[in-house]
Amino acid sequence: MNRRKFVRCAGTAVLSIALVGSFALAGCTKTEEKTEEVAVVETTATPVELSIFAANSLEKALPDVQALYTAAHPEVTFADTQFKSSGDLTEQIGAGATPDVLIVASTSSMDKADEAGYIDPESRIDMFGNDLVIVRSEGSDLQISSLADVAIESITKIAIGDAATVPAGKYANQALNSVGLYTGTAGDDGAYDASIADKIVLADKVGTAANYVATGDCQIGFVYSSDLYRYDGIEIAYTVPDDAHKAIKYPGAVLANAANADVAADFLNFCMTDAGAQKIWSEYGFEVL
């Protein structure tokens, strides 16, 4: 029996005693004392407000899962969740921010948080997978049949997340490296080939790259397949092969100094195991690992 059920059962038992006492000892102050005991036992669980830092690409799906968790745990609500690039989130923690949960869009971003002592390493878990795609504006007749096609003359603007802070940008650069259009294998350690260098438009997060394409500022952009569920006006022109970049994983962890560590760990478990949560992730294009 869980704690909440136990409290309710305990309250019922004490209430029954109080009622018996009231029949046997009508008007007795002892009965009043037992009635007061009922009020103490029936007190609801202490309210908890979780603070979560999450990768920008989770901006639509995560609030739905949070609402589902609150419906199952009314005592738990969520503070203003921060959705930013993974690098920006870890920088905020380094500057003194104190969230309970961190969910990022790359293994390397969580590795850095772990090395800095920001997270509880025992709580770390790989949560989701995603696909890297090249998108074009909806209705465009632009055709891309390979990664090398991004260098054709008719493409003049390519939106890519800034690899210094945006994992999607690192994955994109790794993919470009596989066809000789970027010099670094890590994705944040090289330079673009001269054939595309002047075409690159860096974005501060993957959602910005998607918007650049949706608004027509760029003809194509590298984003996640899940971003098509977040933004109107874009469509997939090409799905990047999985072997062209490192595996896309979203690790989650409880912060080392989390104010609500137990509840934070339970929420991460809920994200991975609850059938309703799994359905939400799937509807937004994420694969639960």
C-alpha cells in the first residue's frame, strides 16, 4: 500500500473511533480531541514544485507529460520549465541555477554535466532517441537525394544549430564530415568546406533552425524529425542516415543538489514507464529507449 492510500485508510480508522466515542461519550471533551486527530491524519501530502531544464526539442512534448504526472500526483506541480539548447542549460547550472532535473539532447552534454559534478550519476538514464533530417519549406520543389546535395548551387542558405551549444548542430556537422563538407569528426572541432561555408546560417537552438526554414530565410535546415511536430511550414526533404553521425540520445538525470530528489527520480521513471507518457513521446516523434 502506498503512502497516500495508507493516510486515507488511517484517517478512516481514526474517524470510526471518533464516531464510536461520540455515541458512548456524548458531550465529552475527549471525543473532541479525537476529532482533532482526524484533521491531522487527513492532511494532504506536502506540495512539491519540480524545476526542470530540458532540451529545446522537448518544448511541446514535455509539458503534456508533466500534466499527466500532476494528474496522477496532485501534490506535484512544475515550475517554469526551461527549454534551451543543451549547452546553454549546463552553462546556467554552472552559473548557479538549481533545477531538480536535467534532460539534454546529447550524451556529450550530459557527460560534461557529470564531470562538473552537476548531476547525481546514479540517476542518469538514456531516455529517448531521434532522427536527424534535412527540412525544406512546405510545398517546396527542392529535391535532396544525398547529403552531398546541400552543396548544389541552387541552395544558398543552410540553417544549422551552432555546434558550440546545440547538439543538433554537432550531429549535422558530423554528417557533413561524412561527405567531405566539414573537417572535424566530433562536429564542433572543424570548419565547413568552401563550397558551403558562405551558405551556413547558425542558429542558437534547433527550433530556431526550423523557424529559419519555415519563414523562408533559409532553403533547408538540419533539425530533428520531432521538430516537424513542433513547427508548421516545414517538411522532410531528406532523412540523414544513422551511420553518418553519432547516435542521437537524450539523457536525463537528477541534479546532485536537487531540492526534491526523490520526486525528481520518480518523475524520470514515470517518463519512461507510464503508458500514457510513452504515447505522448511517440506522438511527438520521440523513440523511448
